[in-house]
Amino acid sequence: MYDVAIIGAGSMGLAAGYYLAKSGKNVLLVDSDNPPHDQGSHHGETRLIRQAYGEGSSYVPLAIRALTLWKELDLKTEDKLFYETGVLNIGDKNSEFIQQVRRSAAQFGLGLTEYSATEVNNKWQGFKLGKDLVGCFESESGVLMSERCLQTYRDLALNHGAELKSYAVVQNIVPKSDYVQIMLNDGKIDAQQVIISAGKHTNQFLEMLNEHAPLTPTRKTFSWFQANEAFYGEDYFPGWAYDVNQQTFYGFPSIENQGIKLGRHDGGQVVKRHEPLDSFGEHTSDINDVQNQVERLFSESMVHKEGQVCTYTNTPDGDFIIDQVPGYSHIHVACGFSGHGFKFSSVVGEILTEFIIDGESKFDLTPFRYERFRN
């Protein structure tokens, strides 16, 4: 019998697998593919990590701890996992997004420098912000190499004794009084505790427990543009988040000469969880949205290089679910992360480990309780 079985070895699952195995737990990771892969929400090379968080102050303690854990992980591998490029939060000076960035920085004592549009354009000549915008710069934030991070978690988890079953199909989950039986296509396994962290497939497994979370899978895209390295390389240009007129974009400097990367956070096409995603370019917005943003935001013209698709899986309020499955004290669920969750996967892995070992977390997880959708 395993101490813990983790269904879904993506961002949260692999992080939890590492921290649990490191703590001495006997861990089995189960995934329908072979992580890291391009069938979930962690591919595409890079993710931003921000701390002065415009999405709400409840995320800031998690972001601070997450960055500490990422830096620790970076020291455990020869691969470079984190580029401290800084992140520029761009918006109207009186917008809720910018006000929340300011509030969270002040509340938690984060280093934040505010620039006018003119100051931004002078400091980073690749920008051409409109005069009504401001930029709030976090110098200690930056870019995570997402697939490298997960490969590192995988390698370290296995080095600490965890097991991984790739291409495994979970056919049923059968809770017993003091353990859980998981039926697979090639047999069954028993575990004292279970974590479900399966992204867009989460409800496939919750429904085996007569539960259903309000999760909406959405097709999203992101693109790379050929850029002038002197202006847009990682040694000079920051990562950025842009929230203006109810449109939200995000972007990256040219990391390792791959070109500027950017995508649109809002919008997208709702899909069914088993529905294949349309290829990049099948919707006119795939290129138009980011091309328009490049022309609006940057001082130099750029040529589109490549686009990819991925899946967001969001809750109605956009916040995570990190909790026990109602009615099952030995089954935990972590989901609803897409769009801004990857940066938190290090700390979520630690939180899930605390659940398993201590029964609770040191963080206030009230905003992320499952029960908020059951009232």
C-alpha cells in the first residue's frame, strides 16, 4: 500500500510528489501521459512569477513562498530554472489592477517601483506605452522555465523513491474506511491518501466520488515573435502583465534567443474536457489579438514566429480549489489553477504535503475552499 497516490502528475502533482517523497512518504504518481508533456497547461517553455499580485492579496504570501522554493529548486539542478528579469505590471494608474498591485506591495513590504509611461519608455526602449498608463516594476520577480521545472521535480521525486505510472488510465476510485482503492486499466492500487490534481480532467475523477467542481476548460493560445535581442533579450527587458480596458495580456523577454513571447489571458474558446483543441491559427483571434498588442505596446515591429495552444481550467471566480473532497478526509483536490497557477505550483506542492502529514497548512486557504461553491 502506498502512503499517497497522486492522480495527475502535472505542475501541482509533480511538485507534491517531490515534497512528499522527500519527507519520506511512499508516493505513486499516476498520469494519462508522460510528464512533462503538451497535453495540459504547463508547456510552452516559460511562465511569469509575480509577487505584488493584482489578482488579490490572498495570493501574495503564496507567491512569496513560491519564489523562495523555486530559487531553492534552481540550486538542485544544472538546468537554469529561473531568470530574474523583473516583471512590469502595466495598467491605467487608477485601475483596480494597479491599485491592488500597490496595496499588496505595501501590505507585504515588497519592493515596487512605479514609473510613468514616459519613464517606462525611456528605461526600456522596446516599450511605447500610451501616456495614460503606468508601470509598477518588481525587480525580484521574473520568468520560470516551466517544462524544466517539472522535469526537475520529476527527477528529484523519483530519486527520493517516488514511483510514476505514465500512460495509466484511472477507471474508478473506491474509498474504503481508512484507505482508497484506485482501479487502473492494468490493475489496482491502494493508498492511504489520494491527491487529485488532474487539470481539465479533474471532474472525470471527482464524478467517481459523486462530486463535481465548477470547472470550465478553455482553449487558449500563445505566440513567439522574432525580436531585436538588444532591446528585448532577458538581460535587459522584463516580463510584463498588461491589464487595460478589460483586456489582459502577459509577455516575456526573449529568453535564450527564442523571441518575445506573449498571450492573452482573458477570452478564449470554451471546450469540453475530452474535446481536442483546434490547432493554432484556426481562429482569427489566435494571431490578431497578439499582433495588435505587439503593435500597441512595442516600439519595434516584429514578425510572428510560432503559436501554440493550451488549456485553461478555471473556476467561476477565477480562484483555486485546494481542499479535501467533501465527505472524504483522505482525498484531496487541487484544481482551477490555469491562467495564473503555474507560479504557485511549488508552494501548492508544499501545501498538499502539509495536508498529508499535518492535516492542515500554515497558510490561510479560506479563499480556496471547495465549499464556497456548495452554498
